[in-house]
Amino acid sequence: MTEPLLKVQNLEAWYGESKALHGMNFDVQPGELVTLIGRNGAGKSTTLRSIMGIVGKRTGSIRFDGAELIGKRTFQIARTGIAYCPEERAIFSSLNVAENLTLPPVLKAGGIADAELLRQFPNLQRRLKSQGTKLSGGEQQMLAIARILRTGARFLLLDEPSEGLAPVVVKEIGEQIRQLKSQGFTILLVEQNLSFARKVADRHVVVENGKVVDTLTNSALEADMARVKTYLGV
Amino acid sequence: MFDHISMQLLLGQLLIGLINGSFYAMLSLGLAIIFGLIHVVNFAHGAQYMLGAFVALLLLNHLGIPYWGALIIAPVVVGAFGLLMEQTILKPLRHLDHLYSLLATFAAVLIIEGLMRLEFGSTGLPYASPLPGGVNLGFMFLPYYRGWVVIFSLVVCIATWLLIEKTKLGAYLRAANERPEIVESFGINVPRMMSLTYAFGVGLAGLGGVLAAPIYQVSPSMGSNLMIVIFAVVVIGGMGSILGAILTGYLIGIVEGLTKVFYPEASNLAIFVIMIVALILRPNGLFSSPESSR
Ligand SMILES: Nc1ncnc2c1ncn2[C@@H]1O[C@H](COP(=O)(O)OP(=O)(O)OP(=O)(O)O)[C@@H](O)[C@H]1O
Ligand SMILES: [Mg+2]
């Protein structure tokens, strides 16, 4: 096995006084697409936010590409080559689509050029002058993913991109994500939609009460759907 | 009723209103940037304006640096002072309610003005006009310097507005105002950007002070008197609305000038009457767009 790109060990995180993560352990190999699955409130988003350094306090170890991220500030973490797409998408209403798309600065070589982004996300092309938040939910999600691809980050944290979208849009997003994987991006994806998750992922990390309780390969997930469904409570 | 009012008086007061409005616009612009982008109600704005005037005066008297040099140096000095204030008293309060930073800047006013009064006394000190003379416009005599103030402040206001609305830096600022942690997750040092934004707004106040030095007397209290009007302008224009602050600044200056013609007794009240009416009719400010009223 190669050296993991991301290695999370004994990660604990707090929001003020309340503890949300109770010792997370998992890793992600280069080029892999790993999902975090689990019930509402399990700590999936908090895990991504902890990697990005946007929680109150975190302890343990997050090693990325050989460097320790605990103790680094958010903008420094971004500059190591990680990009984050939040659950609520965070499209800026005071910026139009073009401004939203080109807001993240190019930090390293290896990002996708703007013209290429528009080819890859053709829906955005027509709406460049619209206010960012006037887009449909699906278009906002495309925009939120597209804009983090230009920075040169090769490791993407995507928080529930399928959430609240119509099946046909979910399918489209799924294709986009598969394409990103084929372009060599390493992806850590939070997902509750199992049928979506199993179409794109290599491996699934099950989170419960701020801890990793199980890890399954995609084929194991297929084989043991019943067990996984009890984790998710569906 | 108004037949005793001459055209001459009217145009003269309009022009004076425009000159005062130039100061209102520039100062409320800085205040609106600071409030709109970093959510600090900068009570020290008037004191920082006063410091700009004093820096210009000291540069001239002690180093022989004339007005035109002070126009560049003083805003930088005052902006640097703002940065120091931000790092020492505002930064620790950044994650608390806005009321704390408001009180901190208010305390700063008392300290700054107190120290300046100890050092320089409270009487106004003169600063010679760098552009003596003037031109007779027919309805009034316009000193060249006041014409310069109107044009220069207009240029500064427009340039600042363009910077915020049309540049990449401005886009970072507007986005960081909505979701600072997301902008930071793009690799931008948002805390430093916030600090520099405060320094920039303070630098604008300092620039206003330099502009004011040859017109008004340079004194430790010159900012406090103006501050009340500036706050009213920012409230009328819509707290944090950049364009609103600029337009309302000029508008209030002109309205104030016109009231002096038609009803001189009320000229000091006019601003506050407008503020109350504006707040009742458009509580978010005359120039606030629906999205900026969040
Ligand atoms: N900003 C916050 N302040 C305080 N507590 C929070 C905050 N965000 C999340 N929490 C708490 O932390 C825990 C983990 O939340 P998190 O958002 O990581 O869950 P999640 O697995 O992403 O859930 P979901 O599937 O609903 O998105 C929950 O108990 C939640 O209530
Ligand atoms: Mg979540």
C-alpha cells in the first residue's frame, strides 16, 4: 500500500464547549474517492471542516501530503492543496456567477483553466452575468464545485453535493464527480444518498457519534447493504 | 415669501453645501467601508480625521513638508495608526458582539482627543492654504482651494467605489463580508485583509483631515463636531452601503446649504429631520439594495 495522501488520527473537534468529534481515524489514498456516510449529526461535515480548520478547536493529527494540518490556519491549509465545497454551497449573493467562479485564486499549478471549467460545466456558461444566488440549486452546486477546481488543489472535500437536488441533477453531478476522479483528483465526499455514493466511490467510511465505526470497500457495501442501512437508520 | 432670496445667495450656499458635502462623503465612505466590510462601528473616525489634519500641520511646521507631500504621507501615517489600533484593541474583540468594538473605538476617541488637547491645547491652529487666491464666479468668490477639495474628494470617492465594486480585491472583500471562512478556505488571508481594510478606511479619514486643515481650524475637537453628521449620513445612506454613503454625503451637504437660505434657524436640524424621515420610510437606508439589507 502506498503512503496515504490524508491520514486522520484520533481527531477530536469542538464547537465552543460541545464536542462533536470523539477520535476519528481514517485515511485516503492518492487518487481515491472515499465517502463519509452516517446519520444526521454524526459528524461528517465537522470532519471536513476540521480538515479545513474551520471549527472552534481541534486536536489529534491530520497529515496531508506529509505535512501536519493541526495548528495551521485555514488559508494555509488551502495553500497546501486542499479545496473545500461546503454543504450549504456558499455561493456569494454580492457576486455574479463569473465573479463567484473566478474568486478562488490560483495557488499552484495543476488547476483547471477557466475556459476548460466552462466546457466541463456548460450550464454555467449561459448564466455568467446572473447574480450567484439566482441560479437553481443544481446550478449553484455545479458552481460551488467548479470554482474550487481552478486553485490547483488536487484534494477535494465535497459536502453532500447531491443534497436537495432532483434525481436527474444528482445523476449529472455524479457524472461530474466521476470525471473529476478520472482527471486525477483525490476526493473525500460526504454523502447520505447511498445509491449515489456507491456509483462513484472506492471506499466508504461510516461515521457515528463523531467516530469511525466501520470502513467498507464499495463491493463490500454492495454485498452487505442491510448492515449499512442500519448504520444510516434507513 | 421667498422673493427676498437672491439667486446669488442660493448659488453661494449650494456651493458651500457641495464643499461640506465633499467632506461628509469622504468621511462617511470610510465609515461605511469599515462597517460594511468588517462590521466595526468606528467611533474613532472623527478623531482619526483630526489626526490627519495634525499630521499635516506637524509635517509642515517641523519637517517643512508642504501640503502636497502631506496629502500622501498623512493618510499613510494615520492608516498605520489605524492598523496599530486594530491589532491592539479591535482584533481581540473580533469574535464578540459589535457593541464591544464600538465601545472600544469610543474609548479610543476619548484617549486620542484628551492626549491631543494636553499637547496642543483646544484652540484651533491655522494651516495656510496651498492654493491661495480664487475666482469670482459672479454669484460668489470661490477660493481655488475649495474648488480643489470638491474635485479631489469626488475623484477619491469614485476611485474607492470602483475599487470595491469592480476589482478582484473588491470581490474578495464583498465575499468575505458574506462568508469569511469560505473565502479563507480559498487560500486568502482574510484576517489580514480585514485589518488592512480597517487601515484603509482610517487612511481615508486621515486624508479628509489633510483636506480640511486649510479650510477649518486644526484642533483636537474638529472631528467630534463632524462625527455626529457623518453618522447621520451613514444611517441615511444605509449602514455599510458604499454608494449610499457617497451620495448621501453630497446630498446632506447641499440640503444643509439650502436650508441656510430658506430657513437658516433650522439648518443644523435639517440633517436629523431627514434622518428620522428616512428611517421611518426606508429603515435600511435610502440606497440599500434588498440584498445589502441582510
Ligand atoms: N456550528 C455548530 N455549532 C454547534 N454545534 C454544531 C455546529 N455544527 C454542528 N454541530 C453539532 O456537531 C455535531 C455534528 O454535526 P455535523 O454537521 O458534523 O453532522 P453531519 O454528519 O454533517 O450531519 P448532516 O448529515 O445533518 O449534515 C452535531 O451534534 C451538531 O449538532
Ligand atoms: Mg453535514
